[in-house]
Amino acid sequence: MSSTPTYTDDQLKDALSSLYGPNPDETCSHLHGYGDPEHKLSMLQRITATRVLDYEKLVADPTTPTESDLQAKTKEFHASHGPILNLQSVIQSQSPAMALAGE
């Protein structure tokens, strides 16, 4: 996504409540602010809710690639560029001192 979307507090709270499941009083009573209509969302709650809403938009977008599309592109990439390399092994093989400094 090119820009960060802005959501209202109500949208964010609804997104969080969509994660609560069928028996929220049993499973969510320990959550910060649960059941308090005046609760101001924490930054972590805002981030979580934003990801939920972003994901819902992404899934609804018909141009979003499917998992099989991504797997096919991965195979194409590996065919062109070779397998994934272990970064630690590459650094250690090229310069053991650099591997130690990197840790």
C-alpha cells in the first residue's frame, strides 16, 4: 500500500472486537480496556486493529495475488537466482572476522 490509511477509533475498536470470538466475556475479560466503552486504545491495540483492517482491504482487492501466485513467483525467482542462502554461512565463508563483528 502506498500510503498509511487512517481509521476512526470506532473502526479500530470494531476490528479488535472481530478477533474476540463467540464468547468474548470468557476469553477477553483479561484484555486491557475490555468492556470499557470509554477505553482509549493503546498503541499496540491500534497497530493490531490497523493490521486487521489493512488485511481485510487486501483480501477484498481482486488484484491481490493468491498464495499459489506467490508460490509460482517464488519458484521462478529460485530458478533464476538460485536457492535461498544462509546469510551467516555466506559471511563466515567470506570473512570469519566479519561474522564475529556482525554478532
